[in-house]
Amino acid sequence: GQQLNQSPQSMFIQEGEDVSMNCTSSSIFNTWLWYKQEPGEGPVLLIALYKAGELTSNGRLTAQFGITRKDSFLNISASIPSDVGIYFCAGSNFGNEKLTFGTGTRLTIIP
Amino acid sequence: DAGITQSPRHKVTETGTPVTLRCHQTENHRYMYWYRQDPGHGLRLIHYSYGVKDTDKGEVSDGYSVSRSKTEDFLLTLESATSSQTSVYFCAIREEGLAGYEQYFGPGTRLTVT
């Protein structure tokens, strides 16, 4: 099945730094979702995007729905230790009950 | 919190034995999903349900069956477990968001087939 391409695959940053990651698809989507997963837990929905060009924030997290509808971006400002985890993007279209998931970006914070 | 629980949370079983995993939700969601998560493969859809007794296959359905006799429960069965089915299994529900649909996940079941 199709998977979305996420980059980078992993990031090692220092506390306080800003983080940027993106997700690209060969096909368009009407909805983009961003999840975070911590060890031993299920993915948790962070942000949902429904409109091309839309910019949505959730605390220090900001996500954008690309204007081509084939990509999405997630930024984390002023990273803190609890931001550690794997971040997944997912896309879907109206009338399609299924999500297509990205391969994940693993974020590690160096003390 | 979408009110999703999964049981058991951990299970070790032997090759060839049947295994049933349970997903329970408390908020009357119509759509429910079963995924497996493996290193290098991300989340892959096994089966999903769009109502009581209404189910359909996902991309990795071979070796798995599902049943939904009540809105709140979605069961995943491995008829004869194999080592390749060692994985973490997640259940999810679909909920209507502000302008589209969102999926929310349960805590997962770690299954080891020896």
C-alpha cells in the first residue's frame, strides 16, 4: 500500500531548538493529520488540517496544509524534553474511510 | 481521550494457537479499525468496520479475521498465529472533526508469537 514520505527520518536536536519536518505524497489529500507516538503508547492526534494553505497551531506546534494538497509541514518551537517521540503524518480524502500514513520522524533531544 | 480500551495489553502465545484481541469503545462510533505496527513498516491497516456486522479488508488482512456483533466491540482474531504476526496491534475509531474525519487510537496490544 501507499505510504507517505516523511523527512527527516530522525532528528537529534538540543533542548530549546526549533524543529521542522514534512510529509509528501504523490496524490492529493483533503485532510492531513499529525500524530505523536511515545514508547509503549498509541499515536495521539496533535493537529488536523482540512483546507489547502491552512495554518493551525496547538501550543508550540504549528502545522500547515500545503497549497498543492500533496504535502504538509509540522514545526515545533523551543523544543522541550517531553517532545521526544515519533511524529507521523496521515492523509485522507472525503468518501475514503482509510488513512494513509507516513513513515514517521523520530525526534531525540540531546541534553 | 476517545474512550478506547484494548485487551489484553500484552500476550505471548505459541505458533498455531488461536488468538483474539478485543477493542472496546464507549462513545458509539460507527467506524472502527485494526492496525499493526512493525519497525520499518509504520502503521498498516488490517481490517475495518463501518457498522455492526459490516467489515472490510485492509492492506494486510491475510491470516486475520474480525467480527463486530455490537457497536462497542471490534474483535480481531488470528485463527492460527504465526511468528510473522508478532507485532503491536492498535485499534482506532473514526470521529467527525471540525471539517472532516479524524482517527483516534487505543493504547495497543503487544503480541509475541513464539
